[in-house]
Amino acid sequence: MPSSSMNRRTFVKGGLAASALGALAACGKKSDGGGAASEGGEAAGTAATGGVVKYYLSNPVAIDPYNAQETQGMQVTQALFDSLTDFDWDSGELVPRAAESWEVSDDAKVFTFHLVEGAKFHNGDPVDAASFKRGWERICDPTMATPSVIAYHLNPIKGAEAMQKGKAKEIEGVKVIDDLTLEVTLTEPMAEFPYICTHDALAPVPQAALDDPEAFAHAPIGNGPFMMQGEWVADQYIDLVRFDDYYGEPAKIDEIYFSIQKDPETAFREFEAGNIDFTDIPAGRIQELESKVGTSDDGYTVTPGKQVLKGEEAGVYWLTVNVKDDVLSDLTLRQAISLAINRQNIVDTVFEGTRKPATSVFPTTIDDDPSDVWEFCKYDKEAAIKLLDEKYPADSKGKRGIKLTLSYNSGGGHENIMSCIQGDLEAVGIECTQESMEWAAYLSAMGDGTVQIGRMGWNADFPIMDNFIYPNFLTTSENNYSKYSSKELDKGLVEARKIVDEEERKAAYRKLNQIIAEDMPVIPLMYYAHNHVGSERLASLYNNPQTKTDFETVEMA
């Protein structure tokens, strides 16, 4: 990675810049540091520059915040909605968003949020404390036609799990004190709770979300800087326009046109034809593009002549291994598979050396302590063969009687990665076939446990260590696609969340990481890095380490 990519990551080396206990009132919106907007949504001395940015997207699973679960849909959701807090990637600090300030009790169990006065939804309804309670309870409502898969974000709150199980009609720990004051009580202390409140899913919703859920799913009514123009047309487009009555700093552009394409290669051809302004770079084209359109100085910001983004991300690409599968329930086999995979070869051949091999479930941008490294998370073909020989001796043709299916979602370029893995595994006597599925079907198959080995990535919902362990490895988590269960880990997670001291808390999460390493329900492959390119029509576009574009600050040339 270019060293300049660290400019946006001031909290790297494993520590957040400020404790959640100390992150109280502050001013500003996202990374622009702007003040409060004047009446009518226009900030003093600021003028919108206009224009339309055309942005590649694959078809999302959802754009309604109650089921905001993957990067494609959340790209739209974060433009439509504002949650209570936000993370500023320039300063490395938690900052206000829909809440202008908040307080926390001494025991880190009760959080009181004070909302910005005068904020409105796109339909003119007021954004009040009741709208946050409504939005959060909708996430926990098991009677929704399509129950939310991200309700676990709210599990720290008293009564959230009871509502998810149908044992309560509301979340006990969420109270509306008055129109602009929301009080949240947790079951256990959690100093980092305000970071959870940055998540796009935890946005407020108007009454319309309950009155007509089907219409809301296709045309959500938010409180953010952009609003829907028409409905989401599946497999074609999603069109957003600037919300001129926004309470914060107004967006500079007039419109975001999300151009939905079937795969990155198709999107890139549209980019070359001048029909898309921001897209992914296909395999093998990064260095070529750098020579043509230049490379971003900081790795995250597109400007004319510096249009290729390679900044490191807060994310990990791994193989999810179904530990309940008859074959893969064998820990020794999982260890051998991990040792057999040449991660550096994947990085070099598929990504032209712009990524790093992974050695843990923590991205190094979140924590890079040496104790995080997994013993079997390296390439050692001979060691893999030795492990396999103990239980699965090879026949005269080198086959070991092990047959695996490598599954992945289509349209994301994953077949190149899987082909590398298939070659590595067949080199040690493991027979493999590949299976691809459309994204929504793939997620369903992963959840049903019908996938043996599947690719999955995890980009930070919020930049804390807990976010990489709790959603993926807690026994009851919706995203625990490995079907992994560890009583030691489950108990340790509860205890780690209680720790107020930041250094003690990080040490606890490092121990949890090693519990996962010993059981190997996933096989980390590489840390994500940007491989995006913007057009020369962009004067400035910033795509942060969580892969979200700050659409408010986008400017057209």
C-alpha cells in the first residue's frame, strides 16, 4: 500500500483516537468540519456546485436501513439517512450527526442523546426522538415481512433481544424523554456504544415506514442530504437528488445516479464509454490505469489526473468454512486448507500487489498487534501435505478422497480468486469444483448452511475490534455463516464489552481473536484495499476506508 494512504487513518496501530466515554459534544458534519446550516438548509457562505455523479452499483439486497447489510445497499442508505453519530476519518474521532451532543453515565450503561433541532425527513415530518425509537424497533420487529438480519447491532440495548424473540412490543431500554432527547439503557456496560450508533441501519424513520413498508423499501424517506427521485428500479438504477431542506451542510452536487450493472467488467466498459464516473477496476487493469489517469495522493480522493484509488480499507476477505459439514468439521483439514493457499500469489496475480495477505480477522488498520497473527494463516505447502497425510493419505494419482465445492457470489470478480485457491488445493490432493450464485441467493444459501466453503468479506460497520468478532462468531449471530459455536468466545465477548479502559479492552479482544484462530471457522485470505477509479469529470470525490463515498462533498469539474 502507498504510505500516503495512512493520512486518513489517524487511529491505526490498534487504538481509536478518543475513548467513547470522552467523545461528547462536538461541531461539524462528517469530515468537512462545517457548522450548522442556516434556515432553509443552506449553510452560510456555501453554494452547491451542481452536476450529476454517475456511480456504479451492483444490485443491492436492500436500501431501507432496517436491513442495511452490505456495501452496495449501504452506499445508497448512507446518502439518504443520518444516524446519531458519525466517524471522521480525517481526525479519527467520533463526531455528531443527527445528535448534536450526548452524555454517558459513569458505568457506561446509560447514554442520553440530544438531537439537532429543526431537522426534517424528506416528506417534511420532524426528525424527533420518537422517530429513532420507531426505526430501531422496526429492526427488532419479528413480524416484518422480511425480518432484519442486522438486529444484532441493537443487542446491547436492554430489551432489544426480547423484542426480536417476540416477547415484547417495544425495546425497554429506548426511551423518548422529549422531542429532542433519546435515552438508551444497555444491559451491560459498553463504552463503545456511540460507535455503534454511526451505523446507517440505526437511522430514524418517519411513520410512513410503518404505514406502507413495501413502498418504503423501494423508495425510503430519509433525513439525509439526498432524497429518492422515484423508486429503485431493480437491475437498472437508483436515482437520488439533493435534499434542499437538509439541516446540515448541503450537498454540492444536484444528483447521484446509481447505475446498476451486472458485473464490474460491464461497469468498467460503461466507464470507458463515458457513461459512469466512479467504478471498480477489473483484474489486471490497475497499473495500466495508473499510467493513464494517475494515482490518488492519499489513496481515497479522486481529483483530475489522480484518479486511481488504492487506499487500504478496514476490511478482511476470508473463506467461510461450514464447521457443521461432514467433511469440514475436521479441524486438521481446515488448518491444512489454510496452509495450502498461496495468499501472496492471489494478491500479486489478481490484484497486482495492491493488497496484503491476511493473518487475522482484524484488519491491520483496526489492530496490528503481533499477537493477532494466526499460526496456520500462512502459505506452507509442505506443512499442509504433512497434516493431510496423517488422516487422508494420497492414492497413486495423488488424490485424497476429499471433494469440496468453492462457492461465491457472481458478478464480483471472485472467480479469479477461487481459481487460484482451487489450483492450490488440487496441488495437495484436494479435489474442488466452483459454484456461483446471484448475491441475494448466495446470502440465503450461506445462512441456510448449504455452502461448504464460501467467500465472504467483512468491512467495518464501525471502526472497533468488536465489530469483526461479535457479528461473525457469536453463536447466535445472523452473520455466523460458519455455524461456529464457542462457549468460551461467547462469554469472553460479553466480558470484553464491559471493559471501559481502552488498552484492557483491546487486550481482551486479542485473546478472543486467538480463540477463533485455534478453531478456524474462517480462513483469512487478504486485507481489502481500494481498486476504484473516477472519471476526469470529478473535481473531488472521497471514498473512505469503509468504502463509502462522502456524497455531500463530491464536486464535479
